[in-house]
Amino acid sequence: MAALEWLRRSCGKWRSERRYLFQPDGKPVNLTTMMEIYEGERGNQFIIEWTGKTSGKMEIELDGYTLRRSRDYFGMKPIPPTSRC
């Protein structure tokens, strides 16, 4: 399964650096997020932890063509599964 292989290759520590230009002044804002992705207890489960302007932990699980997330990015609300063929 290609998606599961891709998730396994994504495991490790990552650094994301972004620059945004917000209106009305258009001054650049630099944001850095540190992430760690690792496999969970089940072979199709992964844990994503991040720190930066926000911090959190999300569990994701690949079930066939459906990705299930334990929460949204800015809160703790569970997310309904999404499916893509």
C-alpha cells in the first residue's frame, strides 16, 4: 500500500519554516514548527507531535483508503474520517 509506505518514510524529526505576509502592512512573519512523527502500537497508526507557535499531539490511522485523525490542528475536536480513492 503506497500511502502506508509514504507514512513510514515520513517518520523522524522534521523542521518546518514558513514566511507569511499579512495585510494590511505586509510585514513578513516567520514561523518555525518542530515535528516528530513515529509509528504507534498498531502497524497502520502514527503519532505526530509538534511544537512552535502552537503545540500538540495527533494520532492518525490509515484504514484502507480512509485516514482517521484523533483531533484537529487547533483544538481537541475529533475529526470525521475522510476517504479518497
